[in-house]
Amino acid sequence: MPPAIEITDLVEDLSDIRRALRQYREIILASTVMLGEIPSPTNGEEERVRFLSDRFIECGLQNISIDEAGNASAFLPGTEGKRNILLEAHMDTVFDHSVDHSIAVGTDVLAGPGVADNSLGAAVISILPNLLEQLGLRFSSNIILVGAVQSQGHGDLAGLRFFLENVPMPIHAGICLAGIHLGRLSYSCLGMLRGEIVCEVPPETFWERSNASGAIVKLNEILTRILAIPELQDPRTSLILGSIKAGNAFNTVPGKALLRFELRSEKRGEVSAIQRKINDIVRDAASDSVAKAELHIITRRKPGGISKEHPIIKGTREVMGALDIEPKIAPSVGALSALIAKKIPGVTLGLTTGQHLHEFNEQIQIEPIFTGIAQLIGVLQLIDKGVCDEN
């Protein structure tokens, strides 16, 4: 790694960049609102992708395309082009077309469905070339800009994985952009399993057996046994119960119940071991002659990533320090895992602070956005100059 003084030379102007970015406040906010008000559920991102592609055209970028998976990508050529840096933000949100996607602009905040995850990230991708031009910043490296589809839930990062499988040039490093949280620094991936447990009780059962319980009771029995699995008591392992859906009325016994969950662990092999126990629990429940129970695996991730001693991590922390950002180390289960699977060194960065994530009144703070974009530019500069090269 080059001497620390070289990093200092590269990051000392970041405060000036942050100040300069404030004059583009209206452009940043308008882009976030315009893009964010386009509904973009997983597998329904086409209109937002076209918007991003049009912005790439307006920026005069090269190799603009919408690939077979539906990703929008473009090429910002460097002055030398000896390396390629990937900059990615996912295009989909957890909100479907039935939701009012209006974004309210306040003095200090933007509020609306999906504005934090990940309309802001996608908007920054769309305007970054213009911002760099206005700031007079050039890179010797090529920057590949990607708006990835099918990232959330059942999408399982299909868009980004397709892009990485088919990109015709080597990628030397990558940055994944998240709307929140500023200070986030992810460089490794947890072992993860995302699944659904479905319980069903045939309706005729309630007439044949007066003591027959509904699907909610059966699902509760399964969940109680899962929560008693000893490995889940390890602080390095967690079970997130994302949602439970069942029933429609006070006086009707539900015939179907659905549990969505996510299992995470820092320990290699732990997720697979717990999955086998969950399989056994669900299988036991399904052996009941009345109720049916099934486990469906939606997504799986293997643990991995780069070391905290990797130059890209040290360089990113220097950038954060120059901007008075407190790093919050957090393993990823998102887009970064696709880079890790391809052995591409990279990080996930947050752009601002916010609250009410994945709620209809999702919010982001405006002022920290300028710090978040300055942080992004600083990390790009370090990678561009080779400061983050491992050798």
C-alpha cells in the first residue's frame, strides 16, 4: 500500500468537494424525486430502468444498454482506461404499483416509499457523470455505471449476477450504493438463508373435527420449535422473522399461514446446519395427517469477502475520517455478495441518514447527502489512483 501521505494528498480536498456539491442541491433532489416517483417493484422495474438509460444518454456516456436481464448500464471512459471500476445501485423497491409513490420535499427531508432503499442510490448513479463534470473531476480509470434489477426478495440479485457473468471486461473494484445509512462500511458477506414456511389445513377438516386448529396454530408450533434451536442463541447468528400472513376475519379459522424469515450467521457452515434442523421441524409438522407444512428456500448466500486490512478498507476509512463520518462496520447480504462471489474487491456505502425504512413514510435527511456523495467521490479517487490496490 502506498504511504499514508499519498492518501492524505488525495482526501484533503474532500471538504471543498462537499461544499461545492451543495450548489447542486436542486439537481440532486429533483433527480431523486423524479426517479423515486416511478414505481419499481422487483420484476417491474422497466419504467425506472428506461428513465436511468435516458439520463445516461443525456450525460453523453458510452456503451449505454439495457441487457437481457433488464439492467441499465453505461460506460464513463477514463483518460487512460487501464482499470475498470463498477458503481452499482439496485433499481427495485419493496413497494408495488398500487402504492402512491409521491415523494414529499421538506426543508430538511425527503419522504416517500422507497426513497431510502434505493431511489437515492439510483438517482446518484444517474447524475454522477454530470456532477463530476461540473466539479472538474476526471478519472484515469473507466467507471461502469449499473442500475441493477431483481435485487430484492425473490429477485435474489438476479440482475447484478447476470451483469457480472456477461460483462466483457475485467472489473478491478466495485462500489455498491445504498441510500442509507451514511457511515455504513460493508466489505464482507454473512452466510444467509431466506425462506418461507407455508402451513395449510384443508377447510373440510374444521367440519370433520371440532377440535381441529387452524393454520396459525400449526405455524406457531413450528416457530416455537425453531426458536428453541440451540445454535440461534449464539450472538454471531440471528433469525429475522420478516412477516407472518394468515386469516381474514375474526370468526373464520384460517386455512393457510405464511412465515417469511431470514437466517444469518458469521460462522461458516452454521446456516446450513440450522437449515437442516428447520427442515426436520417442518417435516415433522407435515407428518400430521391433517395439516401440511412446506419450507421453500428463496435465497442463499455464502460467507466471504475481503479482510479489514485490505487497502480498499483502509482507504475508505481515511475518506470517512476526512469527512467526519463515523464508520459503522456491517456485513452485507445484498449486492456486495455478488461481487464477492466473483472475487471482486468492493464495499457498500450509505449516502445519508434516514428512518422508517420500508414503511410508506420512509425518510432521508437532505444535508448529509452532500457528505455521502463526497465520500463516494473520495473512494473512487483512491481506487482510481491505485491506493486501494492489494499489491
